[in-house]
Amino acid sequence: MFRDRIKRKKVLPIFFETYVQLVYDQGSLYATSSELEAIVLTYEDRKGNSKFVYLIKKIKNILKALKALKYISIKEFLRGLRILNKMDSSWIYEKINEEFIHLDMIAVKKEYKGQKLSSKLIRYIIEESKRRKIFCTLETHNLKNVGIYNHFGFEIVEVIEIPDSNLKQYCMVYKDKS
């Protein structure tokens, strides 16, 4: 999204913080332990969510993200917002008209990579969706990750080209084989 590595390191935490604040009311944070070696942020569709309330929260968070203008130009900021807006999960409502849990973000501390902690969390979320008999969804922008998610039973249902970038969003749904 931001080609300059230094700018990216300063701006992405601002965008990340405002995004987490936006979905916090409808999301959950799962961790491997209190040490937070690995975490998963999920978003859940809950009936009764107000689109108007979500829009107001989105506007407030965009205003909070304006502090990124210390590091990037208005043009870069607007481009970032356009890209993030296209990277949303609205495809889920087009493909699935039922309750779901969306595996939104996965993060593993560097020193714990390669220990299958993210696999443990992904399996937990899948089991939760199976227990509740709801869909489990996710997106990735990295084609290499598609095979990893296929291994867990996720299948691509749509590929979205992200304008103003060379990114593709691979939209995936867990298919329970049992």
C-alpha cells in the first residue's frame, strides 16, 4: 500500500489501530496465551448491526487516522483509504446470507514463527464455527497463503482486484467436509 518502507512502518500502525477500533464491538481477539505469542482478530456478523452506526464509526476512525498526514501526503492518505475501502469484507454478504465468523487478522511474534501457533488458532476458530454451525470466512492478499488455507478446508469463492494497486484479495470460505 505504501511503497516507502519507512513511511509504511510509521503509517500502518495508525491505520491498524483505527481499524481495530472500528471492528472491536463486533470482533473478538484470540491469543495463544497471556504472552500474546500469536493472535487472531475475528469479526462476527451479529443480527441487528446498524449500518448507520457503522458508518458513523468509520467516519470517526478516518478522522483519527488523519494523524498519518505527519508522514504521508494527502494524496497518499486518500489512496490508502481507497485501497482499504476496497479491501473490505462486503463480499461475504453477497456470497453468504447467514451468520458467520470472519478470520480477520493473524499475527505471530517473530521469535515464535514456525511453531504452528497460527495453525492452532485457525483450527480453534474453525472448530468454533463448526460448533455454532456458522460459516467461517477469511481473505488473504498473498497467493502463497491460499494453499495454506486450502489445507484447513477453505476454498476461494471470489478474487477481487484492488484498484490503484497490484493487489488481489482472495476471498475464502471454510467448507465443512464432515
